[in-house]
Amino acid sequence: MPQILIKLIEHLQADDAGMPELAALIAKDAGMTSKILSVANSSAYHRNNRAVGLEQSLVSLGTDMIKTLVISESVFQTFNSFPHSGSTDLRSFWKGSLTTAVIARDIAKQLDYPHVEEAYLAGLLHNVGRLALLATAPKEYAFNFTARDDEDLCAVEQRTLQITHSEAGAWLIERWNLDSFLADSVLYHHEPVARLEAAHPLIRIVRLAHLLCCHEDEDEAIEAAAGLCAIDSDALHVICHAAARQVEKSAAYLGIELAGADDIVAPTAYAPPPPVDPVQQRLSEEVRNMVLVSEMGQTFARQTGETGMLEAMTRSARILFDFDNTVILLENPTGHALVGMAAGEQQQRLAEFSIPLAKGGTVADAARERRVAYLSKAGQGAAPVGISEEQLFRILGTESFVCVPLVAGQRCLGVLVGGAAAWQLPSYHKRERFLQAFGNQAAAALETQLSERGHARRQIAHVAEEYREASRRVVHEVNNPLSIIKNYLSVLDTKLARREPVVGEMSILNEEIDRVGSLINGLADLQPTEGNRVTDVARVVDDVLRLFRATDFVPASVQILVRMQDEPAEIDGDADILKQILVNLVKNAVEALPDGGRIEVANRGHVNRERKLYLELVIADNGPGLSTEVLANLFTPVRSSKEGKHHGLGLSIVHSLVKKLNGMITCRSGKTGTTFEILLPARGSTTLTAGAQARAMDSV
């Protein structure tokens, strides 16, 4: 923007600025000073032969004329230097701009708008965006630069250049960083009048001035805009009549040629049809295909079950590609053949149909090579087709078909075969990428369905295996109390023969029978065992050893030593679980001493491990020890040297039972014997640990 115009706007917005400041401003610009002097010395203002100076010129011209000359000259100098403006007839353009400026100034006076010159400048610049578009896109905009200035022009500009002249002019003026609504008045000068009811006065002034200048035949719009400015029709008539004379006078002073401007015809805006670009057309088709394939992928993802998925695939293929009929062939589990999927019509026939992949043919080749293939019935010059292809022709009921491979990642799941007329095949060749993309989407969704089905089968197999394993463990564990019951029945028989009391033995039998029932019920019990029971370890040890001694299971050559501490030995856990652990370990220790020896069951007191309190219980023997292989796989089910199919599970069960009590178990073994060390949570250890942690946090 010219510096003198910026300074002038600042001067006009200053309430206390007068003629001396205006004269000082103009004197700094030689070109502007020359223009003022030439006008002041013209015949309209000067009556004698003596030339007048700048100050006299300013006085003779008057403030209003000076402001008009300075604003107009600055604008013309700036925008007449735009590219391509010299080679374009601007007479009509500048006449319209000057007319709008003069009308806007007179409307501002009628409204008592405080910045009259600002209204004049806004009217002068309201269409400057058209010069900007001409400078930027002369080839595309040359015709429309002279077109009628209406809403149709704005629509064509938006469609061809993606910007209207209103937006371009506002953008240009905003770069001047004026503290004014000047840019807004330019931006909205084509806005519907109804939207401007609450707009700034400058916006309404420029909108009405534009209508009066360029659309004098639109009476309804002019009346509405005049209503927003509170100006009656008589006043408008006076303003328009006076404007014509003022425009001619200003143009003469500024040296602008307007003669013949009214003879220039303003045609309707024109947007040439876009040229047919094969690349663009192909791109548009590809984008459309991508959208369709994506939509199909979402449709497939919503299907539940393999049957629903296959039906959705065949239905979508028939809609998208205009297939007469469609079948799906998938690889069998061995990957040696394609077999028909019983979906839609002819289910029985498809279920029994298969094509060997190794013997070749169009369908098999499409699956192996993962490419779209086409086939028509044998005709003149055509190669003969195989039996499988002939069967497909009869199933589909068409004379040609298209094979679309269903490829997911690196795997081809099968093919989709669509029946069509022979004359349609060339169109399918053109849409081959679309066919391939559809096949990939369908295969991805189908693979997900097959994967989910396989996952469900694996889950069922896993649960079945877990129940089988649990059954083996229960059978193994039940053997212990059954052995004890069997031995006690022998003891009971002896005591009854001697007429001795058997109350204690009957009590033990009842306990062991209850334990058998508990173990069997545990097979179907899916609820976790309560872990808040308190167990006296010493009492459980006494009960277990009493069982072994009373039933003569422990031979006389084996000595069992018990070392329990005097202080209470209580743990958080179930007594029956601890009993199962001890029965297994003591039984194994006895079996490890066929020639006799010593077994020790000891309570070594409390142990703090990782800030948690445990009770350490030890079962040790002085037998020959365990081999390295057995020790390495100690707590996993292994093949045992003992008789019976459930042997070898004992220590794996012990390990799981210790874990159930939230404990830990380790084993040491060598030539001097084997020792099992069990750490069981001491009574209240969880609460004690939590309290200690809280106290530690409080002290930080």
C-alpha cells in the first residue's frame, strides 16, 4: 500500500487533524504534490495567469476535494501497476469503482457516518479483488474480468479458481493491517441483504453503493439495502444523479479516460467445461473403487458366522460386478484341492464339488498364481475346457465366468467364481484391480472368521484337556485316602476280632471318606477355595503321621522323627490342602527307603522372604537321592518307574497345592538324601506386611 495513503488514513481518523497537517503530508510526496498543483491551476479553479503554490492550491481546492484526489490517485497508481493491467481495458472497471466510491461517500454523509473518506476508499476498493485475480490467473480469468459483477460471477470464480474476487480483495486489504472494517466491507459486498441487518455501517454502505452502481435494475434488493441504511427513494435518486457528474469531474482531474466505458458489454460469467483427462478419470474411478471396497470390508466385518460371511461375499460380488451367479471354492484342510462352500442355491451340489489343485486348469491356476482369471465355453478357436470347468458352467448357468482369488497376506484361501455373459469379459479386464481388491477384502474378513472358529475349537480342546488332566490328578489323590481306608479296614477287622474299641479308627475312616468326597467334588467345582482359614501345622502333621503309623504303612525299618517348636505354628490356609501335601511327601519318602532309613518332619520357624512372613516346614529323608533328570523335571508330570498310569503326578500335584496356599516349595537332593522345604504364609502375614508398609510410608 502506498505510504501516503496509509498516512492519509491515519490523518483522517484523527479528530484534531487539520489543513496544516494535511499539507505537510502531501508535500512529502512529489507525485501527489504535482497532481494537486495541476488540478488547482486548471480552468475550473484558477482565473488568472499566475500559477499558485501548494498552500494556495489546498485552500482553493478545499479539504473534501483534496482527500478525494489523494485517495483516488494513490489507489490508481498502486493497482494500475498490477501485472496484465496495462494490456486490459480498465475503463469500465475504474468507472464502476469511482461511481461506487462517490455513492458510498454520499450515503455515509446521509448516515452521519464519521469517516466519510473511509467510505469513499471502501467503495473505490470494493472490486479490487478482480484485478488481483487477473494478475494471478490472467489466462483463466481474462474473460470473466469483464463479466457482469453478480452472484453468478462469484460462483464461477469459486469453481474455477477456488476463490472469489470478494475474498481476494479482502485478503489483499487485510495485509495492510488497517484498524478498520474496510476489508470486511469488501468481503461482504455480495452478501444477501437480509444477513447484513446487524452488520457494521461501513459494510451496509458499500453493499448499497454496489447495488446502485452495478444492479440498478434490482429494485427489491436496493429497497432492502436502503432500508438498512434508513435512506428513502428520493434521497437515493438525488445521490445517483449527483454521482454521475462527480465521477466525470474526478476522472478529468485524475486524468483517467472513461469515454466509451458504457459501451463495453458485460457478458454473463462463464466456466469452461473441464477437459476429459484420462489420468484424472482413471484416478476418480480408482478412488470410487477404493471407497466401495472399504465399505464392503465394513459389511464383511459385521457378519457373524462363516455361513453369513459367505452369503455376504456372494451377494456383494453379484451387486458390484453384475454377476449372474456366484460360488465360492475354498482350500481343503490339506491344501490339495478347492472344495465348494454350501452357501446360497445348489448347496448339496456345491458341497460335493471339488477341483484338485495339482491337475491345473483355469480355476486351480487362479488360486495357485493368485491372479484374476477368465474363461468362456469352448467355441471356434477356443481351447477345450476341463471337466471341472464344464461342471462350473452348468452350476453357474452362464457361458463365461471370472475367477477372483481370495488372498489374505501370503495365503490364498480359495477363489470366488462369478458367472457372466461373454460380452462382459472385456469390462472385467478393465476392472481387474477392483476385482483383486474385493478378493483381498473378502479374504481378510473370511480369514478372521476362520481364525475365530479355530480359536473356539482350540479353546474347547484346551478345556477338555484341562478336565482330563484334572481327572487324572483327582484319581491320583483319591488313591491316598483309599489306601489309608483300606489299611484301616484291616486294622478294624483285627480289633473287632479281639473285641477292642474302634472309636478312633472309625473317626479316621469318616475323615478319609469325607476327603475322598471333597476331592471328587473339587473336579466340578469352579469356584476358588477360600483362603482365609487358619491351620495349626503341628496338628496336621500329627494327624498325617497317625494315619501312616496306625495302618502299618510305615515299616519298622523306617524311623519318622518330628521336630515341632513349642510356639504356635499357624498358617493362613486350608488344613485339607496341607494334609494332601504331607501325605504325598511322606508317602514318597517312605517309598524312597525300601531298605529302611530315617524321615524327618520339622518346623524350622518363621522366615522373612521379600518382606513377607512364612513358616518353613521340612520333610527330609536319608535315602539314595534323586537323579539329575528327575530333579530337573521334579514338579512337572513325568513318567514314573512306579506301576499304574497315574503315577508320576504326585510332586506336580504337591507343587500346585503349595501354590494354592500362596506358598513356595524347593527340593535339595544328593547322595545323603532328599529334603523338601516348604514356605507357607504365616498367620496374618498379609495384614502384618500391609501394616508395616503403611508405617514405612508414614515415616517417609
